[in-house]
Amino acid sequence: MSEKKNIGVIGAGVVGLCCARYLQREGHQVTIIDRVPPGESCSFGNAGSFSVSSILPNASVGILKKVPSWLMDPEGPLSLRYSYLPRMVPWLAAFIKSADPAWAAKCATALASAYTSGYEDMLSLLQHSGGTGLLDKRGMIYAYESVAGRDGDRGGFDKRAAHGFTMEYLSGDELHEMEPALSPRFKAAIFCPDHGMTFDPEAVVKNLAEGFVRDGGAILAASVTGLIHDGPAIVGVETDEGPASFDSVVVAAGAWSAKIAAMVEDHVLLEAERGYHVTAPNHGIEMKAPATWAEKKVVMTPMKMGLRLAGTAEFGGLDAPPSPKRSQLLSRFMEQMTPGVDMAGATEWMGHRPASPDSLPIIGPSPRARGLFYAFGHGHLGLTGAAPTGRAIADLVAGRQPFFDTEPFSIKRFT
């Protein structure tokens, strides 16, 4: 066991909760600081998928070629508020740079080393709080409108397979035998049985929070306004509810983390990638496994509260209001994916994914402030990467080498 410390974790989302729970396992006294209650920000509205094989960077030569047409297409998977474009230039430049094939190979190796155990690590955490029934391993279907479309993506899936993930190629008939509810518009598919899911992402975070408090953890409802220094060390945080002293601080504040890192002049390129979902509570559809509409980049998941379709990527900053057009688009996609779905009472949501330009999260110690650690920037893969990140943070706080190499994830790559 490591030296017992008093540790503050900034952020009550799934990453922050996992960091807090693993730190508790080490015997530390832990306080989570967040103005928003656990599980009510981005962790509330995700697609509920443990996408452990999603190890390729978002940027590639093929993706960059598609971006102009996606931006021109009102039903495309990418949307940009053009008034926000000047502020995105540095991030976009780094995104384009990360399309280099050599970088893609390094990125895949790094993410595979970190995320492969994502489902099992979360299951282990939930065992301590009675929440294992919230998870199941049903795999992921990638459904395509044409065989040519599927085969055009084979190179990427082959790279996933090279890292040990199973990829099963399905004909249209095999797809519809597996998932009869999907539209006949889908002619081919790839099935990855390694992926897990949750029936309720919000309940996962609240279950972790309940176990955290039951085991002696504290949750402070406050906004962080500053960091307290003692020479080169961080010894606490300033909040709008007053100061709080800590031996170490973990920043897991999602899309808001860059503002906190900047308080010690650790600069990072981080954008709020705005994601949307619609959830149909009275859907009347029987879905066995989550399914991705590959061409549209949206994921459908059967959940406790209804059938959810999540996805699209919109860039417009943290402050712009949601776009009703994006939610309406998802509603149409749900009707097209599963003909006959009942959309009565459907709810809409928008949240901010913390996206780095190179598709790697920021995990590790601050190079400028002793006792400050970072755990943010997981983009679409917050649920997948949350528990492995928590494991790594607990190791780093204890001065141990984590189970994966955290150097590729260091904030130093931006400075």
C-alpha cells in the first residue's frame, strides 16, 4: 500500500469517479469537487458502449478527404459553427498532422494498451458497489448500406484485429438473422464481440458515487476557481465555496479541464466536441446488441430508459446552445435504422465530449506542478477509458509504474 494522502478529484463524471474509487482502494481520503452532481453531464448521455477496439485515431487521410463533403451535407456526421472556426485553427492544424500513418500506428498501440481492459476494469469497480447488473457484453454491430462500403473499411478493422480484437464479417442475411429489427437497407456488417455495454450510463456513475460515499469519500458541490500553490507543489484548490487543502489533486473535469491546466501554465489543445442523443422510451423495438450505422457514425443502444441513438460531432465551443437540427436528424436516423419505431415521448440531449486533436487522452502528472495529475480528453471513449485511467492515476499517485505506458498520453506533447 502507498502512503496515505488526502486527495482532491476535480470532476464527478465517469472518469473522475473511477479515479476516486481506485484511489480509495489505496487507502487515500478522497474528495470529489464538482458543481454538477455525479453522472449528470457528459456521462449521462453517452451511447453506453465499451468500445475497446476503437483504437484508431479519428484523423486519417481517408477521413480528411471526407470532411468537406460532410460539412456541406446537412445530414453529415460532422457539423461546425463557422463563427467558432478561428478559435479552432490550432486544434485543426494538430488534427490534420495526426493523420500521418506512422502516428496512427503509434496511437493504436497506445490506446490498445490502455483500453483493452476497459470493460473488465469497470466490472471490477462495480462489483464493490453492487452494480455489475448494469453491464453486459453483447458486442457491437457495424452495419453498412453496401458490401463495398464495408469492404472499404476493412483496412481499419484489420488493424484492430492485429491488436487481438475479433472481427466477424457478416452478409446481409447473417446480419438480419442476428438483429431482425434493423432495416433491410443494411446489406453487410462487421460484428465485434469484444465490446461491452451498459443499460444505463447515468446509473453506472451514480452507483460508483454511492459506493464512494459509503466507503468514506466526500463530494463537494462547488466550482473550482483556482489552485493553491506551495512553491512548485499544488496543495489545494480554491472554490466558490472556499479553499480546500489536499496533498495531491487530479483534474478529471472533461471539456473544462484545459482551463484548470492553464492555471499552472500547462497548455493543451482540447475542444468540446458536442454530441447529441435521442431516446425513445416507448420504442416497441427488440434490439439484442448495440449497432452502429457506419456511414452516418451513429450508435443505437437498447437501454433501461428506452432505445437510444447517439452520435454526430459538432464543434461550437462550450457556451453555444444545442442545435435542434442535430437532434431532429438523429430522430430521422432512428426511424430509418429501425422501421416502425415509436418515437412518442422521445427525449433529446446534448453534451460536451473532451476531444484532443490526436485522439489520445491526457493522462499523467503535470510537468510544472508537483502533486497535480491529469485524467481527461477521452473524446468518444470516456466510458471505455474511465476505469483503466483510474487504475493508472492510482499507480502514478503512489509512485508506481502503471500497467500501460502513460508517456504517449502526457500533456507534455502539447508543450
